[in-house]
Amino acid sequence: MRKITVLMLIFLLSVTLVPVDAFAGSTTPEPPKEAPGSWAEGPPPNRIDPAKPALLFVHGLNSSAEVWTKNNNDMLQRARDAGYQTATINLYDANGTSQDMWDNGKLLADKIKVISNHFGKKLIVIAHSKGGVDTQTALVYNGAAPYVQRVITLSSPHHGSQLADLAYSSWAGWLADIIGSQNPGTSTLQTSYMKYFRSKTDALSNATTIPFFTFAGDSWSDGTASYILGGLYLSTFGKNDGVVTVDNAKLPGGRVVKVGPWDHAKVRTGSYVFSLIQPYLQANTPALNQEAEALSAASALTASALQSSYSEIDNSYFIRGGDYNGKASEILTIENGVKSIDLDWISDKRVSQLELIKPDGTREIINLKAGYDDEIFAGAWHHNAVIQNPKPGAYKLNVTLADQGAYLLIARYHAVQVPELKYKFNAVGPKLNLEPQDSKDSTNTVTQVTYQVQYYGDPQQGTPLAPKGLTLQQKTVNPTGQIELSKADKPGLYSVTYEINGTTEAGYPYRRTAVQSIYIDADGNKYVH
């Protein structure tokens, strides 16, 4: 399992209990102003070159066309200065509810034809985040390919995002119900559904007709609250930009141009990336002459993506959530050997302080400054603190608010490694087989695993359920037991939330939470990332 870098740990653990300062750029987004499907031509260059393609900029999840110009984004200006005609478009996300790639892809395909005819030339699409998935859907499934020369994706979740999996965990339902974070767009960005999407899309002969070039970011520590805390969560899955891991931004059959020091906002900002994009806007470049080699590898990559894997269930997190009426409390069980714990208190309202009650009964008030989320948990506030070198025992977290609402607590443990659970997914049978990981460095043991299976409907059939989902099963098993999916008997998305309990060699209990997304298609095939 990939671990956070030593330098980042030094940064995070520099003081004993760290209240976080104001996050840069954390502002509440303005309400969208344009209707889905509306598009606008950018300022024309001083001289229009007929040989240069027009550029269409496509936004991502929970966003709109203005993302290319607001917050000092100079992407359109730099494109204009380089002599390119430009256009931006609003997808369904612009009216407040993100839609899946199927609906956005159809809308985008219709408008690509219109925009291409308007300019009288083919387009190069530059797509940020989920806009890259929407763009591929427009080309492969909705007939837009004849109007597009090539596509450049910027941190697009071609394999989904583990943050979308988190949004559908059993503990996130209360908060999701209030802020609306469980929507068709987020639903289909779960890693299991995107594995299904990849298996279907990459196998099509027209999937590699249009060249794709990808950029990805691997920096998040100096971004907004949602990127900092999203980056912390994703860091156990690999390098990331606060929303999407580098590995998940790689498109089978596409060419990775560069992985750079950008967060999820910087990667779409002209001053950071346009000079790197510009060579891929020209008709003939050395990079484009190598397209055939990259595209010919698509079938091999697709075959690899379909193979069953033997994977670990991450055990770094303790997750809780619920509703509150003036006050919310949670208990953290901390075992020996814990070096630090990163706390992310996500709630629908801003919190000014958090009370920490230690095992000895002493109380400490942690003053918090919040950051607004406009990505996966759009509409929520993040609050962060780091507890360093805590003594073993039970710690109580209290938050006082003046109203009713909901919250999600994510506590990431940096600890002496406790046994992890491995799973081997049987794509035919109805079970997940759990086996504890052998650990030569620790004699800590897993004593039991409690899991809850929830059903969230099938995006393919347009049958989403309530934000908390339909609970199908809840059961406690030993670590060598089997996770029954016998009631997962219909197509759709399922979320499995694991509660892992164990005891260290010194006799201290520990608790962890893990989240897994599973998709079952109409033929009964199961997909898990």
C-alpha cells in the first residue's frame, strides 16, 4: 500500500495539536447563471488562422463554463493570444445537479456538432475532471467523433475517484442527504462503475479513433480545504491532486503527456499548463507522430484492466457520520503506537471550534477555520486538526452548533501497521473472501469485521435511491470469514462499509473503517476497483 511521503508527514506533524489556518481560495461558489447546453464563443484572436483548430473547453463535476475564467484563470486569454478561436460550454452540472456521463455525453455531442459547424472546422476538446469522461462518451457513444480532431484531458477520473466511493459509504448518507453530494455525476465516478465503463468502452473499435492526451496533478498541500483534505484521504491510494489519483487519470489507449505539481484547480489554469498543452494543439508534432504506438496498446491495457485482482482493504481510517441537533459527539479509540491522527470534520455548516476530551478527562478547545468544498462534497465545510503522539485510550470529540444538520468525520491514523484485510473478488460467485495480511512487523490481531451492504440503484436504468441507500445486509464475521453478497441480486451500485476491530500485542483495542464500491451489470458481472 502506498504511503504518504516522509516530507509531508513532517509538514503535518510539526506541532502537537495543529489548528489549521485559513485555506487559500476557500470561497463559496456563486450560483450558476447559464442553462445546460448553453455555450459561448470566446474573444477572437487578432488574426484568425484557418489552419488552426478551434478549442472547446469542457468543465467538470459540479462546475460550469465560468471555471475557465473565474479565480484569475487565464486559460481562454492565453489560447486567444496564441491565435486560437475558443468556446466554452455548460453541461447539466451548471444548473446545480451533476448528471452522469451518459446524459452529459449526449448533450455535449449535440453541441459539439453545432460548435464545429459554427467555426467551420474540427475542434480540439480540452476537458477538465469529469468533463474528460463526458467527452469520451460523446465521441464513442453519441457520434461526435467526426467533429473532433483530438482531446486533451486535465486530471480526468478515467478510472473514477475513491472520494466518490467515500460519498456513498454508509456513514456519509446523513450529510449527503443535506448537501446533495450523492447525484448521478458522483455516483458514476465510483471506481467500480468506472471499471465497468472502461471494460465496455475500451473494447469498442471506435474508442481509439480520436487521440487522447492526458495531464495529471500530484500536488494538493497548498490548495483549498477540499484539495488538502481530499489529498490526505487519497494519499493512501497514490499520488493525487486532491480529487483524482494520478493512476486513475491515465486513460487506456491515451498518452500521458505530463504529471505535474498541480492540484485539481491548477491543472485547469492557463498560467500553469497552457504552455505544456500548446504543442498538442498543432497539426504535426513529434508527440503526435507517436500516436499509433500509444493507440495500438489499447487492447492490451483493456485486457489487463479486466483481470481479477487480489487487493488490500485499506485500514488507515476511522469514519463516522450522522445528524446533529445543536451538538455532535464521536469517540476515537486510539491504540498504542499511533504517531498522529489527521481529523477532517465535514459538515453542512461552518464550525468555529472543536472540544477534545482526553482519556484523563482534561479538555482542550481547538479553534478551527474552515474551507468550502466545491468538488465531490460540494456544499460542505471542511475543518482540520492533527493530533500528534496521542496516548492510548478513548478520546471524545464534541462540536456545538446552533442548528440542525449533518456531519461526516474522517480520522486518518498514522500508526504502527496493524494487520490489513485482503480480498479476492470472485466475479462469478456471490462472496468476497477475506484473509488477514501476514505481518512480520506486528503481532496485532484482527478480531472481527462487521460489514454493511447498501444498494444505490443502477445508473444505466436511471433508478437512483434515497441518499442513505437501501441496506441489504449487516453482519459480523471473523477475519477469515466471507462477505455474503447473496442479496445483491440486481444490477446496480453497491457500497460495502467495513468496521474492523482488533487488539494490539499490548492489549489495546483499535477500530478502523474501510469503504468499497461494487457494481453489478445487467449480466450479473461484478466490478470492483
